[in-house]
Amino acid sequence: MRNLKFKLVSFALIIGLCLSFAACNPVDDDYGVKSEVSTELENSLNAAEHDDTPIMSSDRVMSKYFDISLFDEENYADIYLGKKFKLNGVLNGEKLEVPTKIADLNKKGWKLNEGNAYDEKSLVFSYETIEASIINEKGVVLTVWFYNSSRSSKTLSECNIVKYLIKNDFYQDNQNYNEFNVNGITNSMAITDVIDTLGTPSHFYKVSDNSYYLDYFATKKDRRNGITVYINPLEDSITSIEFSYYK
């Protein structure tokens, strides 16, 4: 009986000590309450997550020539030449059809240049594009691209030439140069002349400080078709021009 009373007294003392220690710890008034700093941070993150403001181009060179707010962060805009737009490329008074076959160019005095990896009998795989060089009787050289649009291999001569690249040699010799006119774009034009003629481009790209190119896509569906004008913003000049129609 005496042992039982001793155990009960000891247990009561232990409980009392535990309660006294707990009472000594101060209560944290901020427990379970968000701080102003954390609330502000959370609000700013939520605002950024739901911000629908489009990201615009940051380029400050082309903004001198057209409305830069039309372009996204990769310098694309929903602007196109349109389905009814017809390519019209002329070099030294001779029309360059696109698409066309090498046989049609042979009749006009053009042939594959020496040094090409492919000749007219070479096989081109399905949906493969081949870059080649052609030359005419006067020694004028052009870069062209052949494209096999079929589901089986074809010889190069069976494939369409779908793209031309003409380098602008006007500034090297303005008395003896290869004169081009691609839908109104000519050798001696300034950048503002290009914009006045073709309008705001669909896309532009900075290669370097003195090298940009302007893409004019025919439609959103196929961005391969259209005109690309290579320019030098520092000299306000055209360095080359490219036009293509894949079919």
C-alpha cells in the first residue's frame, strides 16, 4: 500500500514538472501567419504566370524600317505575300522560271557547273534537296536547289529546280554587273526601297551587325515559298536575293 502511494506521488510530480517547463516557452505569435515578404513574392509569381502580354522582338536595327511590335521574340510576324502572289525573277533580261527542270535551262544556255557533287543522272532520294551550281555561256554562275517531291528516288534531271540565289555584284563593278529584278527588287535598292516594294517581311534574322536577311513567305502553310533579301544595314544595301517555289 505504501509503495502504491509512493508511485502515485512520483507520477504527480513528473506531470507537474512537464507542465511547468511547457509554460516557460513563449508563444510564437507569427506561427501559421504568412509574412508580408512571402505574400508579395507569391503575388508577383502568380501575376507573371497569368501574364498574357506577348513577347516582342528586341531587335533595334530593323525597328528603324518597320513596326517591330508586329514580331514575336523570334522575329516572326503573321504577314504573308498571299496565295495570289506570283514570283517573277529576271536576270540580265532573261526570265528565270521556278519551278523548272534543268532541261529547260539547258535550252537557254545554262548547264551544271563543274565541281558539283551530282550530275544529271545522279539519284536523288525521296524528299531530298540538292544544292548545285549552274553556269551559262557568258560565265554567269548561279546557285540553285533541286527538290525531289516524290515518294521514290529520281534522277537529278527529273527533279524540279525550286530555288535560285543571285549574288549582287553591283557594288563591285557598277558598270559591268548581273542585273536582276525579282518582283521589283533590283540591285541598287536601299533597305527602305525593299520595304516600300514588298512591304513588311514575314520574318527577319540577324546573322551579324552587317548582315541580315528578310524573309517574305507566300503563306503560313509553307514558309519555303517566297523571297529572301539579304541586306547589309551598315551600308544600306542588298548583298544577294533568293526566290523559291517548292512543288
